[in-house]
Amino acid sequence: MGNHRGAAVELELKLRSEEDESRRSSVIAREGRLGQFIPPFNFATVDRGVFRSGFPDAANFSFLDTLQLRSVVYLCPEPYPEANKVFLESNRIRLFHFGMECSKEPFDNIPEDKIREALRVVLDARNRPLLIHCNRGKHRTGCVVGCLRKLQRWCLSSVFDEYQQFAAAKARVSDQRLIELFDTSSFKHLLSLCICI
């Protein structure tokens, strides 16, 4: 009886090993076709079908492909680079460009009207999955995500913790003040249409 049990365990281990090898081969084949999957700097999931990051480049395109994006919300004032435009067009991804200036001055705020426009795109489930990004995924992206968290009724300490997780030593009091004072009342009618965790 002991030999039968030992043989059964050996057979099970062999089958698991073959399954693992088969999975590894499948992943290697996929990666060989698509290249390496490298997420953009500061990449994270925000909500169901909503992602955030720093500026993606060609090395990140294979990874972004796996997200099956419908939209990109770009928050910098500079024109979108041609290589990124080609990637978006070839994958039928819509670009929403909200040119937000970003100042390092302590009392300069990111314009709230641009945040409101960007949030309308983010809240519209038809635009998802979508990626929100600026240059480093810290300040402009952090403000948009922070205001989204207020709409989701997160407590301010949690909103600020998330903001600081991405901004780290570069956290700005002006960004946090903008998030704190952001008036969510004009979005009440949109919240019933959006998908939020």
C-alpha cells in the first residue's frame, strides 16, 4: 500500500511538472511574439478598467497591449509624441488630451476645470479600459486620481496616503489642498452612470 501511495505521489508530481513546463513554454512563446511586458513608471490599477502611470514609451507598448485600452487620458501640455500616436491609432485607442501646466511653485494649483474635464472622461464607462498619465505619474495624475477618490467617498487620509505613495518626496501641499477643496457636487448625476469599486 505504501508503494502505491508513493507511486501516486510521484505520478502527481510528474504531471504537475509537465503542466508547469507547458505553462512556461506558453508564456515564453507569447513573450517571444510580443516582447517583454514592462509597465510604465508608476503604473497601478486605480479602479475597474482605470489605470495610472508615468509617460509610456515604446518599451511599454507590449504591456499596454495586454490592457486592451480604449482610451488614454494625457495630462501634459506638450503634443503627444508621434510613436505614441501611432501605437494608439494602430490599436484604436482614443486620446483625450488635457494640457495641464504643472508648476513647482507652492501656491500654484493645477487648473480645476481641466481636472473636471478629465474626470468626465474617466467616469464614462464607455471609455474604459483607460490609462491616465502625465510625465512621471505623480502630480497631475495624482490630482485627477485624488479627486476621483473623493467622488468614491474615500476618507481624505486615505486619498493623501495614495497621493504620497506615488509622489513620495515630491509631494506638494498645493496638490493636496486642491484635492481637499475639490467640490464633487457637480458630479452627482454622473456617479450613477460610472463603474466604481
